[in-house]
Amino acid sequence: MKEEKIDSIECREKSSGATSDADHTFTIGELKAGPPCCEPLPIVEISNLSLAYSGATVLRDVNLTIYRGCITALIGPSGCGKTSFLSSLNRLSDMNPRCTVSGKIELRGENILSPRVNVTALRRRVGMIFQKPNPFPLSIRRNIELGLRQHRLARGSGLGERVEKSLRDVGLWDEVKDRLDSSALALSGGQQQRLCIARAIALEPEILLLDEPCSALDPISTEIIENLIRQLSCRFTVIMVTHNLGQAQRLADFTALFWTCEGTGQLIEHGPTADIFQNPRHGLTAAYVNGRAG
Amino acid sequence: MNVASNSTESIYSQTFGSEEPMSERVASLLVCGAAACVAMTFLWLVFDVFWSGLPFLSFDFLVDVPSSAGRRGGIGPILVSTLLILGVCMVVSLPLGLGAALFLSEYTSENTTSSRLVRYSLDILAGVPSIVFGLFGNAFFCIYLGMGFSILSGGLTLACMVLPLLIRSAEEGLRSVPDEYRAGAAALALSHTRALFQIILPSALPGIMVGLVLGLGRAIAETAALIFTSGYVDRFPDSLMDSGRALSIHIYDLSMNVPGGNNNAYASATVLLALLLCINAVANTFAHCWHRNLTAEAST
């Protein structure tokens, strides 16, 4: 009888802990995005963007506006250029010498494709999370510190505070606070992905690019990451590629559908998520979201 | 039910059963036989050398000066010369080799003309007989650069010889580092140097260690390249510019030119083999520990 009582108290504590975890206050990132999408302000304007590998065009004439503080989901069948598109937004496409990008990507009015752009500064402003969690084979602490040290965002004791802050923001602090100096590779897949998000937001980017962030994770980790993404969008502008239409519907304020037409990826339709899923203007969109194509 | 158990049985017998075709069994027998031959050769060699060499091995042998052309006395000065030659070789070849490997794997893509040229020349160099390196070392270091027969000439010649081995295996080690680390570093806008020294090089360390062991192994066992460069003198060397006899040359000299030198030749060979095994073991343990630290079992 007594034991039961204790159990129930613990349970309540646990559940209250869980809720306070879920709506814990975010610390990193200025809260300037405002209530998302009530008054959408463009932050990135992409015009006539084309992308080619060794001369073969994989993406043609994309015109798209990304709104500040919103989650934009990029959907579409595999191989239609979504990931290539994403990697051109922080010039990670530069890593592949065969890749050429033309057109304009204006981040707050500045064309980031211009050769004069400082790519290091750009990538600090536009963080990226990959499909497969890729923590460095270093300790959990060092994974976050590397970027902070590189960009001189903190030093001395400030470094530790910053590490704690970013880990708390992704809800990982309580799980790892006792083993900050053990290898990040010992974490589970979901924890690794949250660590990757923590080390990205530690740099206080304006935009976060997420390339299928849950596709390598189990359903429980996926749910945790989805909640996290929802919270992220209050502080950062999020652009995510996803193959999971339900996820796009659950999370995204805007959705863009990419499709391969005659061997080249194109943007078919873009708009508020509700419109894309309920009142698609394009036949392909209707077919794709209803599972009849793709 | 019956059907299910039948099919399970047939799968079981297909995988583990005795109905393995003859050709499969012959193939696995041949493969195992080949592996056994290689292992036996190594074991026989080690056994023979240790069996004939161990009885003549003592602490005095390791520190004494050789006398009577090496028939009596020990190998003290020879060990010192050998270690000095190895030291020179590694001090020169390690930074050069790592630099070249970094150039090949991190600064050029695999298909550019420059990297192909470097790789092609390395492969040729790796196959050049050591006597040719000896002649080159003699002409270039001893005569042209005026270093004479010296430990420095010998070490430098050895460095030229082990560089290709070192570079190619370090390059392999660097290439085996997953590209996700590079992409992750780029996405965090880490500088190339920071990514290289804090993420990529540490991850590639086991591969680099393998290269180092191969290089050291080749260097410590080298005879032909040293005869013409580091010389024959079996006293303690005064400096790096002094001539010094390497262990392998000592073994060669005792067994070929000194009648009655066989016992000491075997004892020296035992020391050489033991050194090789030690280097291997140390490098392996180091690489293993490093790797375990990096990946730290999920159970911890």
C-alpha cells in the first residue's frame, strides 16, 4: 500500500518533469522571429536558382521565398534535388568541385552566391543538420566547444556555460551532464542528432537547414526531435527536407514540393502547408500528398 | 505447421548442413591452406632464429663492444648506431610523409593530374630495389652533399626508402575518415586546419600508425641501402656525422664474411626480430587504445 503511494508520487513527478522538459524555455537565439507566420517576413529570397553536377542540370529555375521564424518543409520524391537545394543555401555545395550553382539566393538582401561572400560567416549564420547524425569522434563537450572556439563566441568559463545552455535547449543536458567528457559516439542515434543540433545552435545561427533529420531514427527519438524542431522555430528559421508527409503536415508552416520533370528537379508548388495538403493547385501536388504519385 | 518446420529445416541444412557442394569445400580448404602456409612460414622463421640465437643472448651481449670482427663481444655500439639511423629516418620521413599524405587526401581530389603524378611516382619508388636506394644515397648524400659514410647519410637514405610506404598508408588512413566529419566541420564553418588537426588526423591515427610500423619495419631490416651510406665501423659513433654499423649489416657481415660468426649472427638476428615484434606490438596497442577512446563502447 505504502509502496504504491510512493510509486504514484514518483510517477506524477516524472510526468510533471516531462512536461516541464517539453516546454522548457529556450535560451539560445534571439526571440526576434515573433509569433511565427502571423505576419510573414521574407528572410531568404531565391530566384532562378539552377544547380548542375558536371554540367548536368539537377535543379532548374527555383523561385522560392523563405519566411522568418517559420518552418518550411521541402518534400518530393528521392532524387529531385531537395538536398542539393538545401546544401546550396549555406554553400556546402562548394565542397563538391563538380557542382555549379547559378541564380540568386538573397539572405537579408545579400546574394550569398556572390564570390565575395565570406563563406565562413555565412555558414555560421546558416547552420546545417544532416540526415545521419554525425557527431565528431570527440567528447560531448568538445563537439560543442569546437565551433564556439573557432568563432570566438566564448572563452574560459563562458565556454562551459554556453555548452550547458545549448545542451539544455535540446533537452540533452540531464541525460549527459555526468559524462560530458566521454565520447559522443557512445550516445544513441537520437541523442547524437540532438547533440548535432546543440552544436549548431550554439553558434546562434539565423537559419537552420535540416536534411531529413529523423530518417535514421526510431519513432520515439523522431518524436523528441520533432518537438525540438517545433521549439527551434520560435528562435530560428527552419528549412527541412523530409520524406515523411505527416511530419511536414505536423511541423511546417510552409511546404514546397519538388519534382523531377524530364530528368531535372523543379519546384512545383509552394505555399502554406494547409493549402498544399488540402487545396493543392497543381495536379502533381494533389497526387503526391494523396499518395497516388511519387 | 508441418510445412513451416520443413522449410526451416531445409534452410538450416542449406546454411549449415552437410550437403555443401564439393567445389565449396575444396575452395575453403585451399584458402585455409594458404593462410596456414603463411602463418607456418612466419612461425618457423621466428622459431629457428630464436632457437639458435637465444642461447647466446645475454645482457652483456646487448651492451658490450664487438671484438674479433664480431665473433666475440656484443652489439652495444651497433644497437646505438641502429637506433640513431632509425631516429634520423623517422624525424625526416614522418613530417614529410604526413605532409604529402595530407596533400594527397585533403588538398587535391583523387583525379587531378598532380595527385595522380605523385601517386604514380610513389608506387614506382615503393618498388625500387633497396640497393638502388643505397647507390643513390651514396652518390647524393655521401659524395654530392659531402656527408660521407655517416649515420646521417644512412638515415636520410632510409627516409627516402620508407617515404612511399608511409605516405600511401597514411593517405589510406586519411581517406578512410568518413566524409560526414568533413561535411559536419564545414557546416560549422570550422577552418580547414582546425578540422584537420582536431578531427580528421586523430581519426586517421590508426592508419597512420600502420604506415609508421611498416616504414620502421622496412627501415630496421634494411641492409643494402645502408652498406653504401652509413658504413661498416663497429665502434660507438661520436656524432651523426660518424659512420655506424646497423644491426642488419652486422648480421650480414657475420654470416657472410666472418667464419665462426654464426652464433653471434643468430643472437643479433634474435635482437632484431624482437625489436620488430616490439615495435609492432606497441604500435598496435597504441592504435587500439586510441580507437577505443574515440569510439568508447556504448555500454559505458
